[in-house]
Amino acid sequence: MKPVLLDTGAIVALLDPSDSFHQRCAEALAGITASLVTCEPVIAECCHLLRGLQGAAHAVLQSVATREFSIPKGLADSVPHVRRILTKYRDHKIDLADAFLVHLADEFTTGDILTVDSDFRFYRWGRNNPFRVLVPLD
């Protein structure tokens, strides 16, 4: 079974009950049986965004430590691929975390993603495959 990619906004929404996407992300996560994969920039973004919510950054790090979601590729080994994606979408102002997730989609041949970021409707993985956003955004 191919993994599901996990983006910053979904993690933040899952840990913050006041987030407007909390319920939608929780319901989407409940329906996933595949493993969850993410990247170092997503973890950094989450810890930054959740710094005001007591215990949330620790929960993110605990999820990494217990392999609730995994980080299968390090940034150092992925720089050429991520740089190419950053260049491809420079006019769209793609950030590092999104570019790394596009790279992971290529690596794992999957476009399934837990995200609240509508940019993933625009990004493509592989030759020109659309992402399948698992959280209803409308």
C-alpha cells in the first residue's frame, strides 16, 4: 500500500481543536489505513506554528519518534530534486515544505495527501499527475 503524504496544515489542525479544519482533518485521518510520510520542513513549520499551544510541539516530535508518521528522506539527500521543484514553481511562490512533499510524491509514486493547502490542487507530481487532497477544502 502506498503511503499518504502529510502536510503542515493538517498536523496543525489535528492538534488544535480550535482550528477551522480540525474536524475535517480528524475525519480524513480516521479513514486512512496507509502509512503517513512527511519531511523535516513540515515538522519545523508545525513546531513553529504550534509554539503557542502548550504541548503541541512535543506531540509533533513524539509522533516522529514513535513513527506515527515517518520521515523517510532527509533534506541533504534530496536537495537536487527539491531545488528543481522550487525552480519549477518559483512563480507560484512554493515553499520548501511543499516542494519537499512534491518530491516525496515522486519518490513514492503517490499523490494522496492530507493537507489544507489549496496549492496542492495546482502542483503536480510525476510527469503531470494531480494530487488527491484527502481533506475536503470546500
